[in-house]
Amino acid sequence: MNYVNLGRAGVRVSRICLGMLTFGDKRWRDWVLSEDEARPIITRAAELGITFFDTANVYSQGVSEEITGRALKEVFRGRDEYVVATKVFQPIGEKPNQRGLSRKHILHSIDASLRRLGLDHVDLYQIHRWDPHTPIEETLEALHDVVRAGKARYIGASSMYAWQFAKALYTADRHGWDRFVSMQNHYNIIYREEEREMIPLCLDQGIGIIPWSPLARGFVAGNRTREKGGETPRARGDTFAHNMYYAETDFFIADRIGQVAKSHEIPRAQVALAWLLQKPGVTSPIVGTTQLRQLEELVGALDVRLAAEDIATLEEPYRPKRILEM
């Protein structure tokens, strides 16, 4: 495992982050792993050198945070050995103040997340999306207060427009508040629109990039069909993926991934992840898995070095897409 700084921040994270979305309560999503099923994967991740773990209060409505907190205490010897990230914004109830980025919701949510995690602080507290209903000044001051109170060490952001992120960074600087150190954005070999504005902004500002869905929700495996099918229940019922991918050019890219994988005699997933790891500014892709074999395979991507001709082969079929808002 390799370790790098999270952007310009001093904290160092593993080159691969384990996403905890897949661990929680099956009543939330039927493909989610229970705590007993998740523990061997989390243990193996630690053995492989992964020290960076990403969850959110909305995952399994808090159960993912509970599992994350208990498991990390079991597999690591001390709190200084791992980096834990969680998020705020998405609805965690039906009431009007149980969502968004108001001061009220942020201050309530950080305390609730810490209780579920069983921690006195998180290392990275992220806004899950942009809140159009709350002034950015209110959100940033609340996050600054969370850091000053010792409940988070750093703050990060997730998918939004580059102009929104630039506004947030400028506003924080103008007021002397803590600024975002990371951007968790939608970026993979199938969806590259982030290369237009967001990634250049992050490179200029020293922001760590920790992409979500680095394997395009499994599309890179090459087992999807034009009828929008897949091999697993999650793949067959994944309406988000059906809206994000499945264009004709996406299948061309999947075919190219297969060609490169065959020439290197490695799994397709390693090709797609190695491509992402070699892109400028990418700090730590967030991978989700439900199998030990998948986890070990993905960590193996760190040893794959794609040549310039491989990258050209992979990137040639790409065509511009509409911006996906999620």
C-alpha cells in the first residue's frame, strides 16, 4: 500500500479508500452486507494496508456508521492508525430539518454521527451535496465551528458544479474559516466530465480528489448488456447506473478495457482503477466491495502501470456526456 497527503492537508491516507456504503442494514438495500458479513472484508482491508474509510449518515440510515465505528476499533490498535470520513446533507428522516446543510442540521448531525461511530471526532467531515436552500456562509461557518470544537479534523465536499466549489473556497478564505481539503466527485473511465472544470480547479487549489464510483458501479467489468442487465440483483435493479451509463460509447470503452486487460493478463477492474490512479490529482478512489476476492483484486491495481499507448486505447472512444446531477 502507498500513502499520500490528502491534497495540501498534512493528513496521509492510503492510496485506496474503502467505501462503507455496502455495509449496513439489508432493510435499506437488499444487497447490503450485515455486520457479520462485513467484518472479514474490513479486517482484510486493514491487513492490505488500507487506512482510509468513507461512510455517511444516510448509509443504511446510520447503521453503516455504527458498523464502521465498531469494526475499526477492533482491527486497529489505536485511533491514530486510521482515517475515518463521514458525510452530512441527505435526508435522514421525513421532517424538514432532517436534511440539508443548515447550521441546525450540521451541528445535530455531527453529534449523531459521532455517537453512532463511537468516536470523539472524525478525520474528514464532508458535505454530501450542495444545498441550494442554505446560504453557503451559514454552512461554512457551521463547519468551521465543528472543526474548532474538535469534532472534525478537516472538512471536504462532494459532487457539485465547479463554480459552486470555487464560491465555497473563496467564501471560506474571505472569512478566515476552515476550507475544504477534498472533493469526492463522480469520476471514472466511463464518466470524465469532471476533467473539464472541477479537476483543474482542484489541482490549482491543492484539493485532494477522492472519486466515488471509480468502477462505474461495475460497468467496467464488461458484463452489462444493452438491455441494461447485469449478473447481480444490484446490477439488475440499479436505476442510478442505468441513467448514468449504458450509452453506446460506454460499451465501446468497456470493450477497450477488456482488450487492455487481456494484453496485460489482469482483471478488467484493475485496468479501470489503474487508469484512474494515474490521472492527475487523484488521491484515493473510494472502492466498494462485497467480496474478499474483489477487494484484493482492487488493491492489486496499485501495482499496475499502464503505458501511454494503453491509456490512448482506453480513452479514444470517449465522447462528451451531459452533466449528471445526483
